[in-house]
Amino acid sequence: MNLSFFRQSRFPGAFSTLQKALRSFSTTPRFLRNDVDSEAPDNPDFFSMVETYVDRAAHLVEENLLDRVPISIRSEAEKREHIRGVLRVVRPVNHLLKITFPVRRDDGSMEVIEAYRAQHSQHRRPCKGGIRFDEAVDADEVTALASLMTYKCAIVDVPFGGAKAGVKINPQNYSVGELERITRRFAMELAKKSFLGPGIDVPAPDMGTGEREMSWIADTYSMTIGHGDINAHACITGKPISQGGIHGRVSATGRGLYHALDYFLNDAYYLSRVELTPGFKDKTFIVQGFGNVGLHVCRYLHRQGARLIGIIEKDVSLWNPKGIHPREVEEYKIENKTIKGFPMAEETTDDLLVAQCDILVPAAGEKQITSKNAGEIKAKIILEGANGPTTPAADKILIERNRLVIPDIFANAGGVTVSYFEWLKNISHVSFGRLLFKYEKESNYHLLESVQQSLEAKFGRSGGPIPVSPSAEFQKRIAGASEKDIVNSGLEYTMERSSKFIITRAHEYNLGLDMRTAAFCSALEKIYITYRDAGLTFS
């Protein structure tokens, strides 16, 4: 194999990455062995768990990619080696940055903060992935989440490589001033090491962070390293609207979950497999985690007629088989900082992950569903709002029990999709809809006037003018599409198109209910095409 291509590759770090990958595959890789489907570890480290899922898919896509290899490669053996070589390059994390820096607390004491940023792949640039503030952050977690982001972006056709960052703190233990100092210092450290920039690496909010922290990062970058860059505020997404944010970003992940579920709830084949009827009406659901993602998915499912009967949080679980209104829980939590004591549901010590319901939404941490509880889960559909909530062993059990798992790398891709829209808005320096808003409004009124004139010309005006009135639905849209309308429409289209592609792969590979493997197959095929079209060859 000639590695000279990588020395001058357009992919930074490709040569060292390939060397590392080849060393790690000095023996036959798991994804090239025929027994890969029998391997389902129950409690692997997070990154190994992701690799297990990648292995399953890579074992299948090889045959499908044979006729997509560059025509210059003729023999089947060389074609297979080319495909395997690309898949080897994809798997490792390209860069992992560990940072420690001091911060002065409000009482004058000094504390050393530990933080990470992982860039999994630069096959597309910039890299994209959230920043979380959590005490459980470690290198394994950020590398696993970065790799998931690579595949997630590929599935929904967002042209980013995967990344992730974490600061090892509990934000509840710090004042606003302390959090600002930590966030701004972390931003500076990332920027100095080329891990932050609108064309390099673009973070977003995650667990423990939000618009406020993203605004601090954007300001820090634009006032320092990015002071001469007109696109400086595109260095991060999830910002407040006034700082270049986009309407619909806060609810994007929850809304994306809703659209993913909606598509499957209207698919007769999969509903028959799990013995459910079409539509949301009267479907019961339980959510684990009532943060930003859990709250918004509850809102959308509730609006469509589904009934929230259980909420699982760190400090309490709530249960009400007659239904819990998400808005009431939200208002209670805002006022009391917890859902504990919510009067419209009973607190329970029962494990609601295995309670009777139609839909289970794990929207908290990773590895919540394992071989220990997968056999007891009664929900017919598991809609993964969190990243990595199901271990490979549990995934296998759920499939064997005819449970439909809508996997995280597709289901919760709404956040990165709308982040992409925000990034586009920032580098184009114009809000979506602004250029066409008035034109569309006037066009719609001209349309109504034209219809009226046509009717009067046909039927005459002996009885007076023929009024043409817009319907209530058309009246809402007559003024043209707002930025939020465009964002929501783009997100819905993205999730629908990706759903169709994943289902097509599931049927093509005869995967039954194994949507996770179908999703990874979809991702790997698209990533392979990207490398191939960029000229990645082995000779």
C-alpha cells in the first residue's frame, strides 16, 4: 500500500491517522469477521460501544460499496482493500485535546479545571459538536460522542465532521461569574490550539450549557483571535437571537425526535411488527430526563394527542396513568428548580424504564438500557433522545423481543441540523426569509385577486362581486415564511428524507427492526463516497 497520498492530503492529519488505524488493525478487524453480529458487549466503555455498532454496519456495507469504488481499481481484491482502507481511516478519533487551567473562585481561592475537546473526523469541515459541563466528563465520553456526531451528520446530510467537548464541572456548584470565567478561558484555550473557528471547529450547547455560554464563547473569540474575521460569530451555534442565533434552535432536538417518531408511526410495516396502530392519538409515553430535549419532545408528542404518563429524573420519578401536562411540569420546575413535589402526579420508587407504555424516550445519559433491564422493557418503541442510551447487548435483546429502537444517531439529529442552519445564516449574514418575506406576501394577495377575477369573468357579476376569502390555514401563511417557518420546514424535510433512506437500507440489508445498523450503514456509505470523491486512493 502506497501511503504517499496522505502526506500531501487535503485532510489534515490523515497520514498519522491512517498509520494509527493500520497499527490498530494489525490483526483482522472485528468488522471484517463473520462473527461480528454475535458480539454484543453489555458494559463496554462508551467509545468501544460506538465502535461495536460501526462494526456491525461496516461488515454489511462492503458488498454494497464494491460497485462504487473508483473505476481505476479493477480487481475485486483491490476494491475490497480500498473499501476496508477507507473504513479504517474513518474509525479512529483524529485529535483529542486535554486542557487544564486555573480559575479564581468568588471567595478568592484557585481551582484547576479539567476539560477536553475531541475531533473525530475532518472528512468534512468544520468539525461540529456540543460542549457539556458535567462532572462525569472524561476522554472516553468526548471521543465517543465525537464519533457519534460524525455518523449523525452524515445521516442527515449535514456537511460537518464530528467533534465534542466537555468541561469536568457541575455547573450548579458555580456562580454566574465563575461560569463565565471558566467558559471564556476554555474558549481561549480552544482557539489558541485551533480547536475553535468558523471554518475549523464549531461547538454548540449540550448538557449543562445553553445560549448564555455560547454567547460568551462567541464574544471571546470575536474579540481576540477572530477580531479580523467577519464570520467570527459563526465559530459557535446555539447563540441568542441577538448574537446571531436562529429561531427554533432551542427546541430543535426535541422537534427532530418528534419528526423521527412521526415517520415511523405512519409506517404500516413497522407498526405491524410492534403491534401498534398508526398515529399519536392515545399513545402513552414515558420520558427519562426532563431537560431541554425531554421537555420539548414531551410538548410535541402531547400536542399530537399522545399521553405523558411518567417522568424519570435524577431525584424523583413521577407517575400518572391519566396523563401529565408538560407545560404544568415545566412551570413547576422553573419555579422550584426540581419536579419533586409536583402535585398533579404521584412520586414513585418503581423503575419507570420498565413500566407499561407504548413509547419510551430515554433522554438522559448513556448506557441506561442494558442487558439487565432490556428484557423487562414493555414499551413497543424506544425513541433515543440521549446519546448512547442503549448498550449493544441490550440492543440485541430489544430487537429479539420485537421492540423498535429509533436510534440516537438519527433521532436526535435535529439539534445539529438546525445548528447547520444557524451556521449558514452567520456566514451569509442574512436571516432566512428576509429577502422574500414581502414579495411572498404580495404574491399571495395577487393570487387571491387573480382567482376572484377569473371566477367573475366566468360566471359574471350579475349578483355582485364574487368574494374569495383565504382559509384559516392559508391566512396564517399568507404573509410568507418567517425564519422559524423555514427552519422548521427544513428540519422536517431533513428528518423525513433521512427516515426514508434508513428504512430503504433496513430492507436492502434485511435488517428487520434493527434501525441502528441501518442508520450506521447509511452513514458509512455517505462517508465513503465523500472520501472517494475527494480522491482517496490506495495503490
